[in-house]
Amino acid sequence: MTIMPFLPIIVSAIVYLSLIIGILYLIYRWVSKFIALREEQNDLLREIINKLESK
């Protein structure tokens, strides 16, 4: 038995796995950026509230 009959299956499995991992990585990056922006927005709102209260 040679590996040649299984080569297309192995290559397609590697391609599909890399696509799935790539999509999951992009989702992770988007969620991380979204959370960071929300935290920054909350910090800015706290600063605005503190400045308004001090006046």
C-alpha cells in the first residue's frame, strides 16, 4: 500500500482544518478588539463623569 491514494484526502483535511483555525482566529481577534474598545469607552465615560461631578 502506498500513500498516494490517501494524499488528496490528507491535503483536503489540512486545507479545511487551516480554514477553520483561520476563521476561529479572526473571530477571536474581533472579539478581543471589541472588548478592548468597550473598556476604553467605559474609561472615557468615567473620566467625563468625574470631570462633570468636580465642576
